[in-house]
Amino acid sequence: MTEAGTARTGDPERDTLDKAGTENFPVAPFFLPRAWRDDLMAVYGFARLVDDIGDGDLAPGGADARLLGVSPEDADDRPLLLDAFEADLARVFDGTPNHPLLRRLRRTVRDRRLTPEPFLALIAANRQDQLVKRYETYDDLLAYCALSANPVGHLVLAVTGTTTPERVRHSDAICTALQIVEHLQDVAEDLGRDRIYLPATDMKRFHVQERDLAAPTAGASVRALVAYEAERARRLLSDGAPLVSSVHGRLRLLLAGFVAGGRAALHAIAAAEFDVLPGPPEPGKLRLLREVGATLRGEG
């Protein structure tokens, strides 16, 4: 599915990178040094493309598949595409990759001395999406987020040269929270892919059946469940927020933007009275700016 407001250009690299403007948080804002922006966009391009492969959201025509050496008749075979993508990732570290987004990534990997592990984790998360459609417990969901979200934070810290064990711990809390927020915004869309990221034990606790998630609007039980998961995400953002004050300058503003994006999205969910089924509640720019200010002041 093409992101809302994002038109296909026919250029696989450009189509993927253009999705950065639709995220809840700034990916590589203008105030960062140019080298950081370039490297963060290279990382974003990888993460966005592997998600698009896993979700079946590649542009029609099989251009990405051809770039990865997969025949057009196999362009819808997600496990095969993920295998080909992993093989092209290996060429980032030893050789010349075929996909332009991975060629873009090669310089970043070299200059920032990045390791394969975070990239492989993101591929593993998308492989898991092909097999695991439901999560029994919150801990199971957290383990998934450790693959699908936390490696992005590790890469941001590595690109900016600010990795420490404590920062990684705070970053993991923020990234997991952002993933949970995205799941809450996309309950209906995920159900359309036969995926549910609301823990089954929590659904039982709130007397929510899968058929309730397919309704046009949320009933009281679904709203209570969404509010419960939203509060968990809010606490995770608060747990991770000390990351912002641990750095300085423009990096501090970037990280505040990540936290603020999650908080603004949670505000939008609450403003919708936790009814996420008609479509993703989207935060406004003014709310995002307010949350950035509050995060920089250490509030929330």
C-alpha cells in the first residue's frame, strides 16, 4: 500500500525515501549536519524498504525484485525477497550491492563503522511477520519490538557516535514505545493483513474478540484496551526520555523529536477517544511542536 499522500515516481529508491515525510517523527530534519542527514536517510531507506518487502507494499511492476535478482514471477514471494535482500545486505559489507538503497547505505556503513547485526535484526522481524500473526503476551510483543524497532535506535546512536550502554537502554524504551504506538494507530490496517499486535492476554482481559477489531468503530471494550496499551507506551516514552538530556546540541533536538512524535501520536489517539478503527489518529504539527518543547524541558 502506498503511504497516504505519497505518489509513486517509478524510481524505487526515491519512492522509498519519500515515505520519510509520512512518519510520526522527523527522520533526518534540516537542522542536522548534512553528513548526519545523509547517513540517517540511508539507514531509513534500508528500514523502510525491508518493511515494505515484509508488508507486500513494494511498487507494482517488480522493479525492486529485479534489483534484488528475483524474477518478476516471484515478485510477490516475500520470504524469497527477504532472502535476496539479506544477500544484498551482505554485499554492503563485502562487495557491491545491487539495490540503489543498499549502495547508498554502503558509504554510511564504512564511515560510521556500522555492524551487520541491527540490519539483520530488522530483516528477522519481517521474516517473523510472515509466520507470526498473533502475540500471546506483552512480553512476546516486546521481544518482537526488540527486532523490529530497537535496532533503529542503535543505528541512530551509532551514526551520531553517541552509543553507551545507558543510552542504548533508554533508546530501546523509546523505540519500543514508538512501535507500540504505531501498532495502536494501525489496528485496522494490520487486521487487514491478518496481523494483530494487541496481546491476546490483554484482549481476553478486556473481553475483546477479533471480530470487534473489524468493526467500523470501536466499542467500549476495544477503547479500554487501546487506552491500556497507550498508557504502557506512554510510560515507556517516559522511561526513555532521559536519553534526550544525555546529549547536547542538535542531536538533543532530534531525539526530542522522536519522543515528541510518540507523545503527539498518543495525544491524537486519546483525542479520538481511543477509537482507532476508522483510521490512524494523526497528530497535528502544533501538537508535535508543543511536545518537542515539553520534552526538551524535561516535562511529561
